[in-house]
Amino acid sequence: MTQFLQATVTGLSLASIYILLALGFVIIYKSMQVLSFAHPALTIAGAYLVSVLATEAGLSFWLAVPLGLVAAGVLGWLSERVFVRPMVGKPVFAIAILTIGLDIALRTPVTTLIGLQFRTMGDPWGFATWKWGDVVVQQRSGAMVITAAVVVMALFAFFRYSRVGLAMRATAFDQETALAQGINVGRIFSIAWILAGALAALAGMFASTALAGLNQSTWVIALRALPAIVIGGLDSIGGAVLGGLVIGLVEAYTATYQPQYASFLGSNFSLVMPYVVMLLVLLVRPYGLFGTEEVERV
Amino acid sequence: MRGRPELFTRYEADAAMLPNNTQRFWLVAGLVIALVAPLWLPRDWMILLSRAYVAAIGVIGLNLVTGYAGQVSLGHAFFIGVGAYAGAAFGGAPRDDVWGLGLDMLIWVPAAGLVAAAIGALVAPIALRLKGLYLALVTLGLVFLGEHIFREWDVLTGGAATGREPAQLLLLGYRFDLDGSVGSLMVRRELQIYWVMLVLLVIMALLAKNLVRSRVGRAFAAVRDRDIAAEVMGIDLTRTKILAFAISSFYAGVAGALLFTVTGFVNATSFNLLLSFTYIAMVVIGGAASIAGSIMGAVFLTMLPRVIDALGDVLPFFETASTGLLSTATLERILFGLLIVGFLIFEPLGLYGIWIRVRNYWKAWPFSY
């Protein structure tokens, strides 16, 4: 039981990272039907800036994080404005492949800057833990879960109640009609990328607070969040949250139980388990759990 | 028709592989140049070009499924990996701890392709249920799963840390990977490998070129352009999609097996997402739905690092450091990314599209149309 609870705690903290990343993917996809592979670059660019500001520049962590988020948001905005906007209306794959190129071009300098050593975030949590019976909860896990919960609620409220959120929902529903209602669709695209960039940076920052810190392979975490959006459905915000939860928990449970009960699957199988779940879900539901089925006219 | 090379009176003539004399002439000329060029090239260029030719085989495969049949696959690296290890298992020297049958090239090259094709055909049914980006994401998942399997399956891959030896380039008892001789002239192994890869590329490219003008190729294009319409016209979607994946994987498998022998060493982690992205980039930069474009893209991207290096020697202001932000490796990667972006925005038809435009300009010269 202790083992199970421990795995659940780890799973929830992983899930909060995946949820933050998945929300970014889905917000971009909903607003402009683009699957952004540029996410890994935004993730580590933001985390890198936080690390530099909070450790080398000696700023307070609480100041460094907002600055990092803003910077990643600006980077997302620039990516959209300069590279993705000219492609609006082109085939979805062309744009997806374009974002792959964009990711490589943006990520390479950042990984070079990160260098070979691990970078710390200068976060206040460090390795401090809470004890809850036999279950050890890292304080950083607590911070992650609370932050993710707050962000998810804030986003839901934003989409539900604010004018911009309403405009974003209208754009997602039908771009031309939204345009006819006086909504600046181009600005909605920008807002989506800014939000996604900031969310990615937040996730990257949290992912780098662990023992490994920020290193040259931290970016992979953004691609590991892809199963989350596929499971939930590419265009469902609620699905992204659920998908993130499922992926995080499954990964943690696999990491805990697979070495005992299915060791023939090899070490580190937990890292590929999300993809297995994704395959299984897609075989049953080809558009994910909550994705909208595309209706095709002949 | 003599004197009117552009006038076709029969359908077969219109659908011929090389419809006019200019194309026939340039194919032969290009082949002759490619055959004799290495006699004057330095050895590292020979190896690099061999790698480019092998990559071209893989790119043709990806282009068949993505460019012609319209099923975007980010999982090409996985099939290349399958081919590499299948080829090594059939053609590698026998050892205690890893599989190796030490067979002839005539067997292991097609065998590597067939194993990959079989796995491709197994994956294809998933593609039947999925559309668009969901399919791309599943194939991306395949790369991660494959990487895990390659890392863990020690008897096949030698494990992640140690790796294993590739298949031997043994054809009817002759070893191409050792220096040979013709009379008193020594023929270096690099030169032999170069010629073998060139011949294989020509064979595979002609096969692909023939395929895309056949009934199957037209079915691919119909599925790409509108799958529902294709089905209405009587094209069996299931069969066509499975065939597209199987053939594409066959090419990937052959390319993987050969790539392993040319580079001499691969790691279980070599078949990662970056490799898939590189192949996608070669398709995009070369030109989607074009066999000639596939070859151009593969040669261009494989030679790019070497050219950047050479530029660093020639141009004084283009200094390249060995580490840091301005190192060759970093610059090359950034350029690689920007090339993908640039081609997609400015020339979606790739290098092949540029060539078509240049050709049309000169065809109509001095008029603009």
C-alpha cells in the first residue's frame, strides 16, 4: 500500500508537468489546427533562462520564473508570427514539419548554451520532503501539483468568462465566422502561442527541479507529453488534463511495478509505457477519448 | 516521334519512365559521371557519398509512403533500425553472444528489406483506422518503442553500450569491404563500397520510378489526394495503404542494412527521432512525390556538414570554432532546421521544384512563358 501511494504521489507530480505541456499543445491546436513540434525548444529555452537568472544572475527565484515565462511566451509569439503565420491554410503536415525544423533551429543553440553540466533552477524546494505516514512527499511535487491545479482552473475560467477566452473559443469553433464577428483571428493565434510558450516554460522549469536538473536531454519531456494529448483528443482541453493524469500515473505505476512483475520488458520501460497506452487507446478510439471526429465531405 | 519529342501519340509513350531523349541523355551522363567521379575524389568524400546514396534509398521509401501515398510517417527511423539489425543478423559474422549467419549479400539485402516490410505491413492496419496527425503521432511513438526494443534485445543488437558488427559486403564470395585489385591496379575498399551503393541505388530508384507510374503508383496518388474519392473509384484503401507501408518499409530496411555496413558502427540509440526528422527533411528539401528529388535531398543534406566545413577553410570571415555557439556542429544543426523551414515556406516542391522552374525558364527562353 505504501508503495502504491508513493507511486501515486510521484505519478501526480509527473502528471502535473505533462498537463502543463499538453495544455500548450491543445491550445495551439484548437486555435489554428497546428500540431506544434516546436514545444521542446520553448520548454528548455524558458527553463534555461530561469536557471541563468536565478543562479548566475543572482535574481530571486520568484522573479526569475515570471521573467522566464514571459521570455518563452515572446519566443512562442515570434515563432508564430514569423514562421507559422505565412503557412496558415497550407496542409497540416507541412506546418507540423515546419515546426520540427523550427524546433531544431531553436533548440540547438539552447542545448549548446546549457552545456554538458546539469543546471539547477535555484528553486526554494530543493530536496526538502514532507512525511505522511510512510509516504515521502517531495515539496517540489507538492508545488507542482498545486501550481498545475491553479493553472488549469485559471485557464478554464479564462476560456469560460473572459472576452479573449470567448474570442478564442469562437475562433476554435469557426475561424471565418469569428472573423466576421470582428474577432482579430491573427491576434488569437499569437495569444495561443504566447500561452503555450509560457506553459511549456513552466513545465520545463518544474521538470528541471529534480535531481537531474536541466540538461541536454530535458527537452524529450515535451515529446513524452504527446501521448497525453492523443489520449485526450487533440482538440480537447479537458482531455489534455485527463490524458496528462493518465500518462503521469501510468508512467509512475509502471516504474514501480514493472521491474517486479514484468522484468522481461527491460529497464526503463516506464518511459515508453505512455506510447503503449496511446496505441491501445487509439486502436479503440481513433480520435482519442474526447477528440472531435472529423466529418469529411465527399 | 522524330523531331517532336514532346508529342505523344500513345499512352505508353506518355507514361514511359524516360519520355524524351533529353532525359535519357542526362540519365546516362549522370550515371557515367557518378561512376567515374570517385577516381578523383578524396576518400572521405567517397564514404560520404556512399552514405548519401544509401540515405537516398531510405528517402525514396519515405517518399513513397508520405509523398506519393500521403500517409505521413515519422517512424521511418524505426524501420531503418529494423533493417539494420535484420541485415546484421543475416549477414554478420557469427559470434557467441549475438546472432549472425554470415550470409551472402544476395540474401541479406533483400532479407533485411523483407523483415522491415513485414513489420511495416503489421503496423499498417493501425494506419487504416487513423487519419492525419493522429497517424503521425502513432508512428512517432513507434520510434520510441523501437529504440527501447533495440536497447534491450541484446542477442540481436549487442546491447546499447557495446553494439555489434554489421553485415559483411560479401557478394558471391567476393569481399567488397576489403581492398581489391584489378590486375596490378589496387582498388580501394572505399571505391568498391561507393560503386556497390551506387549500383544498388540505381536499381532501387528505377524500381520505385517504375512503381509510381504503374497502377499501384496511381492508386497511391489517388489515396493521397482524396481517399474517399479513391475508394469510390474502386481503389481498395486497405490494400493500398498496407502496400504503401510495406514497400516504404522495404526500402527503409534495405537502407538500414546498408547504412550499418557503410558507417561500420551504429548504436541502439542511433535510430531515434532525429533520424526520422532527418529523413522527413530530406523528403521536404528534395521534393515530395519525386524520385529524383529524393536523391537530391539525400545527397544535399548528407554532404551539407562537409560543405560547411570546407566553407570554413575557404572563407576567412566564416570561422568555425570547435566548441560553443559557433561550432560547426551547432551551426550545421541550426542551418538544418532553418532549411526545413525555408523550403516549406518558399519552395514547397523542394530542390526538384527549383530544378523544374530553372528548366522551364530555359525551355521558354528568351520568353517568360
